Amino acid sequence: MDSAKDAITVASLTQAIALLLRDEIGIVRVTGEISGFTTAASGHRYFTLKDESAQIDGVMWASRTLSFRPKSGMQVVVQGRLTIYATRGKYQIDCDRMTAAGQGDLYLAFAALKEELAERGYFELDRKRDIPALPLKIGVVTSPTGAVIQDILSTLNRRSPHCQIYLCPATVQGENAPEEIARAIASLQNTDADVLIVGRGGGSIEDLWAFNTLQVAEAIYHARIPIISAVGHETDFTIADFVADLRAATPTAAAELVSQCDRDTLWQQITLCENRLTRTIQFEMQTYHQRLDSLTNSYVLQNFGDRLHDRAQQLDEADRDMQKSLTRHLRNSSIKLEGITAHLRSLHPLSPLQRGFALLKVSDRFIRNDESLTEFDRVEIVRQSEIAEVKIEKAKIKKAKIKKVYDRLK
């Protein structure tokens, strides 16, 4: 027997499984908690349905209506049929209907803690500190292994190789994670770091739960050094994000926020990124259109609708990845440029004098605002283009009149 001759293709096996699921199981109704709910630019919705011991992917096409807005953490009941997403070899529920059935336990715990901390003022904007525009010493709290720390170090070494990095490792998932994260944050307060990055990679709400605990929230709240929270992906939000001085969409984005770059290099990177994304999108769109045309003009295949949905899902993934990457790069670049420009302008020593103001000087020191001119016999008036020495005989302008003059100048 020729084993290669008798073997079937992956596509044939996948098609057989899809037919088996359709014919043997048929329509199903499943209840579970939504996780990772997203809506693509095409309007198609993707999510994971889970309970305490299992999970399954779900898709609901844009043509199917919803009577409510699903969110991660909601308990729902879906009705549909099992299909195979052939590209990834995964089965999923193709949902016809979805109804709300309540909210999961983790989501309720998240909402309760968020409400409590909001009442205690942990999220108030006026208590949040500005992130330094040009930090030279950066602290990092994350797992010492894995892609996250490598991404952060790689980004900082590439964009700001002169920066000094303090890594305080901590477990970011599991029973001991909250205590280790809080301890690492407290430990870095004893350093001269200008800013801290606290985060981890993406995952489910269970994976990110350490950053939804009171212990970590209090450590961030009481820190003296500004903290950037960089937990999960762009769509993931945790309690740590709301307490931190700034939230970054991803750990890599956090590293980009704190790494300096001159204006010319920054715009070069934006242009290169835009051109690369455009070429990639054009190539991917052309490839998928060619494949779609080939399917359309070929012999009518069994389960043609499922194959067409596969292609639509692939297009949605490519479009979503492109939009996230482009938006993140443009936003981060704009924020960085604005911060550097404002910082440099504020540091210019002649800025007040160029606007017509003058400085008062006596005995090689400048007179403070709370000092009266009547205390001195002679003072120097320092302007941008001249210095005049005057003798104080009598200060005739009262404070109220000075305020009116100052108000007119404004």
C-alpha cells in the first residue's frame, strides 16, 4: 500500500470535519461569559465564550442584528452552528442570535473595585503626574522572561541607548503575582528612576487579574515616581490602567513613550512605517482578491459560504492589525513630538525677556516676587537688549494697582 497515495489533504480533512459538525450536531444553544469581544471594520464581531473549565471561539457576522452591546465579562446565551475556520484549523460557533444573561463573577468583582477606588479618588486626573519628556533612568516591573521584557529592552536600546534601565522582576500571573508586583513597585521607589513601566503581555481577564487587585492599585497610587501602566493589548483595560499616571496600549508602546527621538528621525520612521504598511496592505488585498476571484470562477464547491466567510475573516484580521499598528505609531509619535517641543520651549532662558518682560536684580541675585522694592536702594532692570540701574526713592504703586496692570498685560 502506498501511504502517500492513500493520504488525504488537510483541506479535505477539514471539510469532512465541517460536514460532520454540521450534520451530526446541528444548531446549538450555549451559555457562557464573553471574553475579548471585538468588532472589525467590516462590522463582523469576534469573541471567546468561556466558563470555569473551557472556552470556544465565536463569530457573529455583520448581517446579523444585536439588540444590545456585548462587552467582555457579560454572561450571554448564543445560538448557532459549529463551523471550522480552516485557516487556523479551529472550530467556532457561527452565531445567529445572542441574548444577554447577566455578568460574570470576575467582571462584577472588577466593577466593584473600580467603583470603590473611584470614590476614594484613585482615578482623579489632578493627582496624576506628568511623564518626563526626556527621562534618562527608567524602571521596569514585569516578568524577567518572555517576549514583553525583550520588546521593552529592544525598543529602549534602539531608540534611547543612553538611558539607564532598572529591571525589578515580578511574577505577573498567578496567586503570588499581586504581592510581587506591589513589592517591585515599592522597591523601585528607592532608586533615582525618572519613570516606571509596569506591565505584561495580553491574555484573558483571568491572566490579567493581578492588575485588577487592590494591592497593586495601592502600590501604584502611593508611588512617588510617575508610572506608565502597560498591561495586555490595546483593547485590554485593568484597574492598574486607571490608577497609573498614564496608560500605554502595549508594553512596547510604553517603551516608545519614554524613549527620545529627534524630529527628523521620528518623521522618517513614520514615513517608512506608512509606506511599509501600505505596501503590505496592497499586497495582501491583491492576494486575497486573486484567491476570491479564483474561487468565484471555479466549479461550485460544497460549503462555499463557509469558505467565503473564511476569506472575510482573514481580511478583517489583516485590516485590524494594520489599523492598530498605524494608529499606535501615529499617536505615540505625535505625543512624543509635542512633549519634546513644549519642553524645549519652556527651558529657553530668554523666553520671558523676548515677550517684553524684565528681571529685577540686586547684588548679583534676582529679586523674588514676595520681596518689596522698598527694601532696596538701588536695583538693576534687566531687559533683553539693555540693563538699567535705578535708584528706589519710593514705591508708589499699590498691590491692587499692580494686579490691574498685570491683568492688562495678559
